[in-house]
Amino acid sequence: MPANWPIPEGLSVLPDGSWRVGDLPVGHAASLRYLKAHLVFEDDGAFVVVGPGRVRVSVQGPAFEASSLRVDLESGAVALVLDDGSEERVTDDAIGMNHASGRFECLVRGGRARALLSRPAHETLLVHAEEEAGRFFLCAGPRRIPIRT
């Protein structure tokens, strides 16, 4: 989406993570990536911000998808690569299952947004998951990150 195009009004993220402008789905991949890359979370809500332009976004579900999950077994660092091209460190207790969808999600943007785990990210999670006394953990070398169920 070129910088001189207006940001559409009526933006929303539905509970399933799909983006809409009014009743119309945002299906153009480059436009969706652009909107996600400019999505900011503030105390009074979520906005797409481009220069002086700000448009409120109604966020009812996961606004992002984690295209990959990176686990460094030596350092214990765990990071997500989001579908807007950014990378986020995974904090303790950030990963959990959404009971409505049955899919794993991770808190991102300082805990203000959620990202669905893509199939590759989900597979990486399963490879590094361990169960202990009925609780599940993502194990990254010396680090054990609880997985909310």
C-alpha cells in the first residue's frame, strides 16, 4: 500500500484473526502486511499509524501470525518471526492455547496483542515441549517456558 493512499476506515480483526474493512476481507497479502507493520497498541486502543494518520482498529482476535518459532538451545532465547516481518522475544507464560479455536497463540507487542502460531511454529513448539506433572513447558536449553492450557 503506497504511503499516499488513505488508510481505510472500519478496520477490524475478527476472533479468528482475519482482518476486515467493514464487511470486506483484507485479502491482499502486501496490504495486510503493511497494516500489521503499522499496527500500534496504546492505552486507549489499537491503531494503524502512518505519519500523522491514525485509524482505530477493533481487535477481537489475534492480529498477527507467527510464521516461525526460533529456539536457541544454548542461550535459552526463544523468538517468534511475525507475519509483518518483525521478530519478538517470547516471554515467560506468553504461549497458550486458545480454547475457542484450539490453536496455540503467543502474546506479543508487550502482551497487548496475540499471534497465532503457524503450522511450522506449532511443529517447533511440539518438538521442544515437555510435560511434567500435568503441566507443559517449552524447553530451550536452560530455560523452561510454561505453556498455558
